[in-house]
Amino acid sequence: VGRAADDVLSVVDELAKVNPTEEPTKYLGDKENGDKSPLEGPWRLLFTTAADASFSKNSTRGDARVQNIVNGKKGRITNVIDFAPDKETGREPALKQLNVVIKAIPENEKRVSLQFKYAKAIVTKFFGIPLFGRTLPIYIPVPGPFITRLIVLFGRILRLGRKKGAAQKVPKAYFDVLYLDDDLRIHKTGDDNIFVQGRAKWKNATPLFQ
């Protein structure tokens, strides 16, 4: 796995040198032209160096599908985590879906600053009581540090930028776009994690999506 990851990172370095999109953050947050933003739309994870940003059936958190949805007009990014039913029993997990809503602000042509707004959990149980096939949305308008803990617990697409000596402060969150074309997006977060994502409609990448 280590050798394969090194190979991917080597390719990332080469692609960053030939990024075809001069201004990846263009139109992000533009109420009229936001749907023309190069970042617009849903993205699925292909590879990441962030250990807590992916899920598998063998993990203690269970299997899940992770999406990163960019709404250019609203200047908003939503991380959506859909937790899979138990493969043996078919039983739905108590936490069916988690949405983390983030305000996305372009700082320059390639950097996007992030402000965590709230989380929405879709549950199949409420205080341990089954909802008998129904789901219940629970909105959590919590401050930045608690949002951070939620993301660490359930996985995250965009990680927070941390600096030494700033443990008591709310860390600044951002990512820099290294490469972007019609199908592929690569960005680097404030804490130096790499994310390689493909558009959800990219059929050739479907078998590789995590």
C-alpha cells in the first residue's frame, strides 16, 4: 500500500505542474454565475492521505459512501456520508447519514477558505428507540471545535489546517486546488493532506470510488 501511495503522490506532483484550470475558484460564491464554477457539483473520493477520511466494511465505523458537493451559487460545500446497512442482517445503522455544511470563500485563484456552519444527522433511532422504517433529521448548529470532532469521528473530505502552538485556538480551514479538469480534482488541505476526487458522473472512475 505504501508503494502504491507513493506512486499516486508522484503522479499528483506531475499533474500539479500542468493544471489546465487557471482559476479553479472562479465564480465560487457568485449568486448569478456560481453554477459555472469549475468546482461545481458532486465529487467522489478516489484517494487520500487522510486516514480518517475514508471508510470500509472492515473499519469499526462501518462501510460508507462519501461525497463532497459544491454549490457554487451559494458558496457552500456539503460533505455527505451515507452509512451502509449491515451486510449480514440488512439492518440500517442508527446513524444513516451525516451532512456537514461548510461555507466556502475563495481567497485567491486556487485557495478556498472554509467556515463550518452546521451538521445534519439522519438517524433511524432516537435515544435508542427504533423509528420503524422512518428517519429523523437532527440539526446541530454547533461551534467550530465541535464540528471538528464530528468530522474526525465520521470521516472528512476537507481537513482543518493546524499549526504548532495553536492547539487552544480554532484552527483555520482551507484547501488549495492543485489540479482540476472536467473529471478530476486534486487539492491539498491546510494540514498537508492530499485528496484526489472524481466527478460522480465519471463512469470510468466508478469502480475506484471509495
